[in-house]
Amino acid sequence: MVAKRLSTETYIQGILAQDRVILSRAITLIESQAPQDQLLAQEVLQGVANQPTNSVRIGITGVPGVGKSTFIEAFGNYILSKNKKLAVLAIDPSSVRTKGSIMGDKTRMATLASQPNAYIRPSPSRGSLGGVAHKTRETITLLEAAGFEVIIVETLGVGQAETAVKNMTDFFLLLMLAGAGDELQGMKRGIMEMADAIAINKADGDNLRKAQAAQAEYQNALHLFPPHEAGWKVPVGICSAITHKGIAEIWNWIEDYVQLTQKNGYWYKKRQEQRKNALHEHIAQRLQTMFYTHPHVKEQINILESQVIQNQISILQATEQLLSVFLGK
Ligand code: GDP
């Protein structure tokens, strides 16, 4: 629960006036599970929705260790040099475990965080729970109302979170490593198919040649994929978050993509579709919560569940019985 709430109007005016303290407090409100906070959050969202924005939402994914935070730092500073206001929804390191150890308190994106035109918000790991995706989407709305022109949503390249982030961003960048051994295995295929661009990071020092080889390999592999819906040719590049090689080129890809898709209409169509899908997702989630928290359903569900397990009644029968209870029939 949010410790101290402000009035709806204070949140709204603060966000529109680009007050970061109030913005942060409003995001905390959105993330809160407490019913009163959620009500207030919805009012705030209503109050700032429909602000004209020309933001670009970029999803960035890659397995732990690929160099996401180092890359976002370099890339983010480059974006700032183009006089853009940048917000990053970063992975909260304390929410991630890699090989048994917590990513720790390692300060992520420290030089970016100190820039006046950058705003970094570590968020709970995304997509793991249905509701988190929704909250991230609402947070993006607040950031845009607060004048941020480029929004980066960082995600771990390990699961369903990618699909959730792909569905709330305009451009999806996949960071990869050369020589990780499993270049074209099925696991990566799915995520490669979602990418609007692929960059092989750590293309520096001894690793440069390997990165170039991987680049050629991925370029070939992409020929086997269905063409991109926007009529866009998915670029494969190499970059180094440390030497900053390739960083400007990646930003150029995004500018080209925005130009192409705004011209051919794909940009707007995709955003409309994303909103439509978000509506249906939200309805489904609300119904699910209402169902599972319904007192009579809660009473009955364990009994019916064990009857299903024992094969005493069919899944269909159990479902129908629970729905009758839920609908008060
Ligand atoms: P994340 O887990 O994907 O956020 O990865 P990090 O940004 O924390 O980077 C993991 C490690 O790779 C760190 O030790 C970085 O210094 C290193 N790293 C990141 N990018 C590069 C790069 O472009 N070149 C080299 N040589 N190392 C890099």
C-alpha cells in the first residue's frame, strides 16, 4: 500500500508539469495492489490519458549477461545527445536470480541515472504475472504524459515476458552474443521471430571476429523467416556497449523504422491493435480475479478440484458447477 497518498489533482498536475517526485509516486500507486490505491491510480490515468505524444517505445531483450544494462546505458546516453527525453523501465536486479545468486545491488546504468533528461525506474520482473504487463502499460502512459519521448522497456530474454513487452512497444530489439553455442536452436528461433532488429553485443577485442561470423549466420537465418509485417527488413548488426561501436547505427535503424511505418500506416495500426488486445487481456484478468476471489467459488473449488483429480466428475461438469455458483444460478 502507498504510504501517503496525494490528491488525484496533485498527481495529475505533477505529472503534466514533469515533476519526477510526483511521477515516481504515481508509478508506485499504479504498482500497488491495495484497492484504494488502484482506484486512485485509475483516476490519475484517466486524467493524463489522451495527451498528445509522439513517443517511441522500444523493447530491449536478451539473456542475463548479454550486456543489457551496459548497452542501455550507452544507447541511452546517445539518445540524450539527440535532445530526447528518455525513460527506462529497467529490470529490478533484486527480482532476478542468475545461476542461483541474486544479481545483487550492482548499480545498473549509473551514468544514465544521473542525467537530467533521463528517468530510470526499476520495475518488478515483467510478464511473470499477468497483472504486471498491465501495470507496465499504465506506467508507459504516465511517462508519456510526463513528456518522455523515448521509452525503453528492458526485459529478460528468458520467458513469456518478451511477448508481453513486444505487445506494448513499437520496436523490439534483441541483443545476442556470439559463440554462445546454441545459435539457431528452437528456443532462440521464437524470440528471433519477434525481433525488429538483432544486435550482437560485445563485438570488441578478441570477440569481434566471432561477432561478425554470428552476424552473417543470423542474417542467413532470417531469410528463412516469414517477412516482417511492416515491409521492414530486419537488420542484424554488431555492437559494443563498451566501445560504443554500432550504437549510432542502432538508433538510425529505429528512426528509419519509425519513418517507414508511420508512412505506410503500420505504426498506427499496430498501436491500435495493441490497445485492443490490452482491453481483452484486462477483461480476462478481471474476470479471473473476480471468479477466484468469489466467496462461494472459494468454498467449492477445492472439493470439485479433488473430484476432478479422482476422475469422479468431468472437467466440464466441474467447470459448469463452479460457473453456476459464480453466477448465482
Ligand atoms: P545484463 O545482465 O544483460 O544487464 O548484462 P550487463 O550489462 O550487466 O553486462 C554483463 C557483463 O558483460 C558485464 O561485466 C559487462 O561489463 C560486460 N559487457 C557488457 N557489454 C559489453 C560489451 O559490449 N563488450 C564487452 N567486452 N563486455 C561487455
